[in-house]
Amino acid sequence: MQSQVIHIPRVTDKTILSFFGKVCELTGVDTVTISTIGFGTLGPEDLSNPSDELKQLLSKNSALIYSVGITIEGLFINYSRNGEDGSPNNAIFSKITLSHDPNSYQRKQLPDIGLILNVVELINKKLKAFSPSIELGNHAAQAKLETLHNSTLERLELLNEELISKTHEYRSALDQEFSEHRSRLDAEHSSKATMLEEIHAQKIAEIADERDSLQKQKQELDDKSNTHARREIRRDILREIKARQSVFTLTEGTNKLRKPIAAGMSLLIIFFVTMTISSTWELYRQFQALDSQHLIITTVKQIAFTAGTVGSILFAIRWMNRWFELHMHSEFSLKQFELDMERASWLVETNLEWKEVKGSGMPTELLTPLSKNLFDTQQESVENLVHPADQLASALVGSASAIRLQTGDSMLEIDPKKLAKTKPVHSSAAKN
């Protein structure tokens, strides 16, 4: 085993671990082995991702590490808080040992010579290596102290130089940052001042325009006559009508009134559909059992439930269609009201101009046909909604040749055909 020892001043745990972290970055090795005073061992430790124990050790900011070792291929680097052999935990200096066993590793297995030189340079620069064997005079201890003193002075000079350099760089950076910040603030202030001046000028121009507009409106209001006021009212009415036409919907309360009816129709349809399915299944079983008496009853039930289902569905469709027709007629009435407003306004304007020119109103013979059916609220009547059961009864009565009803001891006979002939007579009489 071949080894070489490099002496360094005593350093703290943070400094030695920072050095080995640089070595790991330089060599690509991930882990190191750490021993502490008191026979404690940590490792292998990844210095880029320290464990909780290592974080606790660093938080002490002391000199608790006894040794740190790292292996780089065939080269072993070990830090020991010892001075010379036989003097553990030396209070003045520690040592770093570089070991190599030529019997176990070939030359080609050693790290690159450039890498080794970089590691040694890092030791000298980072840990301030020195040689304690340099003697001044005849006393070896005095020489060691002098060497340590000179090494410490050199380290302090380098530290002072580094601090001065960093202080100068920091001051230069602050001056540059302050200058840039001041230039930016000046530019922002100038830009904002220009923008505010433009906004101020624009606001003054807008106020002047608004003042002129108000003056014009005041003059127009002063000059308006009844004709202008009437035209404004007509425009407002037409504007409101157009707004209602753009979104012609029912109120929420009206829509809520439809929900109970729709729910009832849905339940009725579901009931009839369920009973129809049940009756169909029962009819199928009666066919299988060949029970004629129950088969007739089941067939009648099947016909009744089917008719109820179809009738309920048809009634629901007609009810929804009637709702649509009412909505449609209301919308058409609103449109007709708009047209009547336009026509009435034109008639009023024409009549006023006629009166202004002729001195009298328009003749009745001319005004009557122009105002015919104006604001006529008569609409096409919507067919009344009749339940399918009522329609079926009406059809049966209408197709019958005669209906005989016995009331006590007398017999009442009704002829539907004669009743149908009397309807036009009653209708014409009602119109007259």
C-alpha cells in the first residue's frame, strides 16, 4: 500500500464536507463514508442529498467529524482529524491521506492524472495545505507554529482579497441595478406623464363636445312641438315592441303552471303503458291456458288499456300543440300590433299635414278605408282541446241513427242528423 499525506489546518465540519462535495462533482462519485468522534459512522452518504443525521451534524457547526473517506477507482482519499501519527484529534492541523495499492489495481485502473492533479489542487486551494516539517532555527515546534502562522496569514490574505473582490462586485452590481432602476423609473414617469396629459386633453375635448351636445339637445327640446313629442313616444313604443319580439318567452311562473299538468299526463301515460303490458302478458297466458271465459275478459281489458294509452298520448300531443298555437297567436298579435302602430302613426301624421294644408281634417270617406281593421283584436280561434274519450262518445252519437232515452214511463228519442242541421241556423242567428 502506497500513501501520501497532505497536512491542512484544522477546519470545521461544513468546510471539509464542502470540499468532499466538490470532489464528488469533479470525479462523478456519489457517496462518501463519514466517521464522527465517539465511534459514530454515517454512510455511505450522498452529499447532494444529505440524510437527517448528516443535516443534524451540520447544524451543530462544530468539529465533530473524525474522518471522511472516498474511493475514486484505485485511489482512496481519506480525511482524518489527526496531526502526526500517534496524536489524534490534533488541535493545530489535520491530514488528508491519498492511498494506492499497486498490487490490487493496474496502472490503467487509476484515475486520469489530470483528475488527480485537479483533486490535489482543490486540496491546496480549498483546505490550504501546508508542510509542518519546515524548520526555522533549531526548534521544530517553533518551525511548525511559524509554518502554521504563515499559512494562516496567507489564508487570511486570500480571504480578505476575496472579500474585497466580492464587495467590489456587489457594489458594482448595486450601482448598475440602481442606475437601471432609476432609468426605468424615469422612463415610466415620463411615459405616464405624457399619457396623463393626453388623457387630460382628451377629457377636456370630450367635456367640450358633451357640453355642445347638451346645448343642442336643449335647443332641440325647446324647439320641439307636439308632433316631435308624439314621434318620440311612437319610437319608444316600437322600440319596446321590437325588444319583446327579439325574446318572446313566457314568464317563469307561467312555465311552472305547466309542470303539474305535464307530470300528471306523464303519470297517466306510464300507468296505461304499464297496465297494457301487464294485460298483454295476462292475455298471452290465457291463450296458453285456453280459458275462453277469462280470455274474453282479458281481451276487453287489453283493448281498454290500449285505447287509454293511445288516447292519453294523443291528448298529451294535442295539449302541447295547443300550447304552441296559443304562443304562436300571441306572437302574431304582437307583430300585428306593431304594424297597426305604424299605420296609425302614418294616418295621424297625414291627417295633421292635411289639416295644416287644407285647414280641415281628412274626409271620412278617405279616412275610413285607410283605418279599416285597425287594432282589430279578432284572431283566428284556437280549437278547443277535447279528450279522446269525449271524441269517441261524440263519434258514436254522431254515427247513430237515433238515440232513445227512457225517462220514467216516457221514451225520449233524439235524431243527431236533425241536430246537426240546426247548428247553422243558430250560428247565423247569433251573428245577426
